[in-house]
Amino acid sequence: MSLAERILAGDIRAAARLMRDIDDNLPSAREELRTLFPHTGRAFLIGITGPPGAGKSTLVDQVTATFRTRGKRVGIVAVDPTSPFTGGAILGDRIRMNRHANDEGVFIRSLATRGYLGGLSRSTADVANVMDAMGMDIVIIETVGVGQDEVDIVKAAHTTCVVMVPGLGDDIQAIKAGILEIGDVFVVNKADREGADRTARELATMLEFRTAPEGSWNPRVLKTEAQRNTGVGELVEEILLHRDHLMTSGTIDDFLRERNERHFTDILRDGLYKRALDFMASDNTLERVVSGMGNHTIDPYSAAEKVLAEMVGYR
């Protein structure tokens, strides 16, 4: 049986192996993903994003536990910083969720950013699709700690939760347009800290200034203490309310179209880039262009246009 067939039959080890192959960008993973794709589209994807130190991993751990009490199977894609030595994920997020390690209803996969910007990893969408095909009801995607505009998660998850924390020393960070505009739910975590109420008020005030079409979703600001599991139940309820809004308002159709378009164009871009490298390797084009740029006899713009033109007939 292929890896995809074993995954559809419930083989967890096959899923783990395929996710590794996807992250390593092995060509064989593509065929397995083709087989799995018709079996995707059932899981609800939740994005958890925010700055480093906001307590995202602990919050994900508690949200997962809450969904498990409701009988939901949960997959977690934890995007970690890249190790400067091995290129792999440092695995800090997975360590914080260790209590779910023996729960057959939870599957956790860490991914390294590997230089990919936007708070996610190149393989995030494909790994989430594997979890979807595995039969996970909920897939939680936790981004690496983000700042002002690493907001790719909004295009990957049905519901995006932006996690803030008081006391970071720059209150204005909370109202940066990039972060402010992506959230479906805003969470002030570590609400027992001084300044939590003020942070929540400032977020709520800024959200009131947002202009949105009539009937659209109005994000709320919630306070949680993930370490003590305080406010997590309310957060889960708000996430489910947003899911219901997506379904009843028809917004889900536009979201899915945009997500599918992005997923396809990402695959296309990666494939074209690899094909271009293979094409240039056939006659050392890359080396000649780089050398020509060094002595200014070749400009990169004309060289790129020439390569693209020549690739039209390349197989």
C-alpha cells in the first residue's frame, strides 16, 4: 500500500513519514498528496498567531484539551524557529504540549520556517491537508512568533486568533494595521499581569475604528490565562461562533476560493523555480549570469527574461 492509502486506513506512522517527506520536499510526496486531496476539506483550521512570548503554545495546549473534552480529534501544526545548525525545528512548541503525546486523538507536527517568511513554513498547507485526510476535526496552526506584517496565517486558517500580552513595552504594537486587520478573535493572554485591562481596552477601541461591510464579523477581545486555563472555554466558544458565521453568511465560499488560489499559485511558483534551476544547470547559465553581473557585462533583468523565454519549450 502507498503512504496515502495507509493514511486513509488510519496508519499514524505513515502520516508522520509523509509529513517528513513533505517538509524535506521529496518528489515522491507529491504523488501521495494527489491521492489524499479528494479526502480533504472537512477539518476546521484555526490559526494562532502573535508576538514571541505571548504564550501561544500554552494556549494551543489548553484549546486542544478543551476540544478533546468535546470529543474532537485535533491536529496541531507548530511552526518553530529554524535551528541554525541543522535547519530543523527547535521543537520548543511541541515540548509545551507534551501532555497530549499519548492521546491518540491528538497529532502534533513541528515544522521549521527554513527561511520562509510570513510566520509559516513552506509545507504548512500540505501538512494541514494530511491531517485533514487523517480525519482530524480541528487543525490548529501555531505560527512562529510574528511582529507587524507576517500575516500569512489569515490566508491559511478559517479562524485566526491574534494573541497579545501586556507588558511588552510598546503598546502601539497592538494597533499595527497588519496585525489588527487579520484577527477574527483577539486574545489578551497572561491577563493576570498588570496592564492587561488597558491592553484589552486599547484593542477594543482600535477595532471600533475598523470599517467593515454590514453583516460582517465583528471581532471581540477576550482575556485568558492559559497557564491556569482561565478564559479558554470562552475562547473556544468564540471560535465556534466565528465558524458558524462563516457558514451562515456564505463568507466561507470566498475564503476557500482565495485559499485554494493561493495554495495552487504557491505550488506553481515552487515548481517553476525548481524547473528554472534545472534548466540553467544544463549549460551553467547561472554561473555565467553571476559572473557577468560581477563585471557588469550582464544585467540580471535581461538575463531573467531570456531564461524565461527559453524555458517555454523546455521539458
